Amino acid sequence: MLQSVEASSVVVPSSGWTLEDLRRRIPGLPAGHFLKPERVQEELMAMPGWRGIVNFRAIEHVRRFPTAEVASKFADYVSAFAQETGQLCSVVQTLEHVAVTLTGRHPAGNFGVTRAVLDFAKRLG
């Protein structure tokens, strides 16, 4: 008789299953959760200033503003907007420059660019 421990929707047996059985039963990333690098590249071509980084697992845009004060206001806006929408975002200000890096995250802990990441970037301009 098999004993098992249930963790969310995955049943992990104490014995009796092969490695192949486990691989079939443990869910991976949902199909299509992250966009393929080629798709991200296509989208970025229509988004001036944005570029793919970390093998297209994130996107980045660096902007220059007239003064450090204006840059600071923009950095504050992006940070608040990202927090309000739940978007993973890194905002780094250096004098009058602001670097915005965006990525998506799967509940399993993986990172990559999703449709929501691109939509958020488009809203920032």
C-alpha cells in the first residue's frame, strides 16, 4: 500500500513510483506563461528605447531627464505604479538618468517576460 503526502495539487508518494511517473505528475510552467525571446524581440522593435536583457527574461529602458529632480519624480511615479499593479520592477536613478527594469514571475519562482510586462512597459512609454 502506497502512502502519500499531498502538497497543493501534486501527490508525492513515499515509494512505488518511478522517476518518469513523477515527471509526468509534477506540473511545470503553464504553456505560454512566458513569451519566447523571439516574440519579445518583435514586440520591442515597436517600443523605442526598450531592450531585452538577461536572455530576454527581462526588459529595460534608460531615460534621461532635464534635471535630477524631474528624474526623481518619474522614478517615484514608476515605483508607485508598479506597486499598485503588482508589476515586478526595479527603478534606479543616477542623477538625471532613470533605468527601469521589468520582468514577470511565475508562482514556481521562474522569471521571464509576459504579456503583462510588455503592456506595463507600453503604458510607461
